[in-house]
Amino acid sequence: MERSETTSHEVLRDEILADAQRQATRVIRKAEREAKAVLDKVTGESQEERNGKLAAAQAEADRKRTLVFATVPVEIGRMRATRVEKQLLSLRDQVRARLQARKGFDYGETLVTLAAEALARMDGDTFILALSEQDQKAFGAKLAVVVPDRAGRPDVTVTVDDQPAAIRGGVIVRDSQGRQLWDNSLDARLERMWPLLRSQIADHMGLQANAEP
């Protein structure tokens, strides 16, 4: 795994450098064409005039070349940041799809954990769990019994809402008065955690957007 991640990073770096070099080459060739055009125009002038105009054209070409190479590191950084962000967003979409497919983890246990986490942070003694229609049928009865103990609050009352929630997974917890609501649906949970996950993934893969190539 480590080998493939390193190879991917090297390929990304090489592609960015190649793009930057192509851009620099295009600008340099344009400057050379402009210098040649000046030469073509001054063929009928005196040697001194020709030399002066050619020197000016060469100086301008050199200036443009210097400017291009000065902007290459900036352009590399911009292109790298764009590509890194694209890769990270693709990973986020893959994580979301995996969560929604409920693959690779104990989804029932995840529901218990999400509900208990919310319950432990809320005030009151009566709570309602809102689940998707699928989860309501498969896990609703178990959650109402297990979650209070898991949250360390065995004396509270937990029921499951009769109306399914418009979520694709996870749970929404609210108190009986409707004054508190904790959205631990899978989508909401991922969005809250993404900034931290993004940083950890980027560090692990060596894909920091602001790093030098």
C-alpha cells in the first residue's frame, strides 16, 4: 500500500512539472517569434539601428523568460493544490458511498454508538430516535433498549419515532420537547468530521496542498 501511494505521489509531481515546463516553453517560443519578427522588419535599416532593435528584442525575450521561470513554482503550487483537492474530494465521495452501502463495518453497532454519543451530550430524560425507514424496521427496537446503557444514562427513556427520517443512514436524536436535536446521520457526521479526516489523509499520503513538490 505504501509503495502504491508513493508511486501515485511521484506521478502527480511529474505531471505537474511537465505541465509547467510546457507552459514555460510556449511563452519562450512566443518571445523568440517576436524577436524574429523584429529582425525581419529591420533588415533594410542601418547596422547600428538593427543592432539596437535586436538588442532590445533580445532583452525583452530574456525578461519574459525570467518572468516565466519565476512563476513556475507558483504555478506548480496552484496546480498541485487543485489536483490534491480533487483527489481528496474523490476520497470523500468514496467514503460516503462506502458508509451508505454499509460495507466493511458493523452497521448495527455503529448506529448504537452514534445514538449513544448524542444522548450522552444532551440534557433531559426523554428522547426520541429518528431513523431511516430501513433502519427503523431492522434496528429500532434494539436501539431503544441498548442506547441508554451505552450512553451511561440507564434511567432515561428512549423511543423510536414512528415517522421515518429523510436520511440515508445514522440517527437523529431529539428531546421530547423538541428543544434539542443532534444530527448524527451518516452524511452529517461525515461533513463534521471531514476537515480532520482530510488533514489526516493528506498527511498520510503526503498530499499536503501547500507542500513543495
